[in-house]
Amino acid sequence: MEKLSIYDKILSPVVTEKSTNLSEQNKIIFKVHKDANKKNVKANIEKIFKVNVTKVNIINKKTRLKTTRGKKVRVNGFKKAIVTLKKGQNIDLTTGI
């Protein structure tokens, strides 16, 4: 089993209406690798974006079946992390890394 780098654990930011509303409370949502845990996510976000993380919540979205046009389609599950930043700090997701 090969070791993942810091850029492999954080897959992408989640940009939705709900995540945009959470950004007003200094919370950013990221899609993370299935093997990531809270300590890894906190350390990686602090290294990549150079911010102070106060809290990390992780949510597992399970794989589910969805009916589309009469056919059953499998929607893959994923893991996402809600990262709370210290007051006064923010991450600009539009600039990239």
C-alpha cells in the first residue's frame, strides 16, 4: 500500500448553494479520500492553504440507487469534510492551489 501525499487526500471543494451559505460561518466543504480522517484533513488543509483549522466534521455519503427514465442507476458514494476555520481567515476557492 503506497502512502498518499497531502494533495491526494483532499480531492476537490464542494461548491453548492448550501456550501456557499456555510462559508459565511467560516466553514468550507471538501470532498476527501475514503481513507482520510479528521487529523489528516486538518493537517493537510493547514499545510496547503496556510490557515488555522479549529474543527473538522466528516460525513460519509453512501452509494445509493436512483431511478432515472425508468432505469435504476447507481450513484457512487463519497466522503466529505466540513472544515471550520479560525475567525478572520478564509480560503479563496476561485484562485486554485
